[in-house]
Amino acid sequence: MKNLLWIVLAGIVLVGGYVLITGETPTDLMNGAQTEPEVAAEEADEGAEEAATAVEDAAEDAMSTAGDAVDTATEAATGAVNGAVESAQESVQEAATDIENAVSGAVEDAGDAVNDTVNDLIDTVTE
């Protein structure tokens, strides 16, 4: 029982010290306790609005980042395709040049063979 008395006395001293330090009266303390839920509800609404704004901003940033990533990937793919097309064009041009050289060589060789054959025929006929 003695311990309970000391606990009650300590509680009274704490409440009295709080009232003395803050300058509030016991009536102000009771009225403040009634308005605190309203203030807490308003603060919760403000916090929810701020959180919604933060989520919206984060979503916009994510969309912007995703758009930038798509643009970068598109540019990279376009560059790769252009490089492949240029390489293919160069390869086709080199192949066409090689074919042209081979055909020219074959035509010259055929022309030389025909000339040789005609010369041999002329030599044979004149003998």
C-alpha cells in the first residue's frame, strides 16, 4: 500500500510539473485532449496528400526514365541496323567488283583463245 501511495504522489508531481512548465491550466489540458483527434485527423489528411503527391512525382519520373530508356534503345538499334546495312552494301559492292573483274578476265581470256584459234586456223589454211 505504501508503494501505491508513492506512485500516485509521483504522478501528481509529474502532472503538476508539466502544468507549471507549459503554463497551461488543468482545463486547457482537458480541452487540448478533446481537440487532439481533430488535429491528428487533419495532419493525417495532409500527410496522405503529401504521400499521394510524392507517389505521383515518382510515377512521372519513372515514366520519363522509361521513355528515355526506350529512346536510347531505339537509337542503339537504329545505329546497329544502319551499320549492318552499310556493311552489306560494301560487301555487295566488293562482290560486284570481283564479279566484274572475273567476267572481264574471262572475256579477255576467251578473246585471246578465239584469236589464237583463228590464227592457228589461218596458219593451217595457208600452209
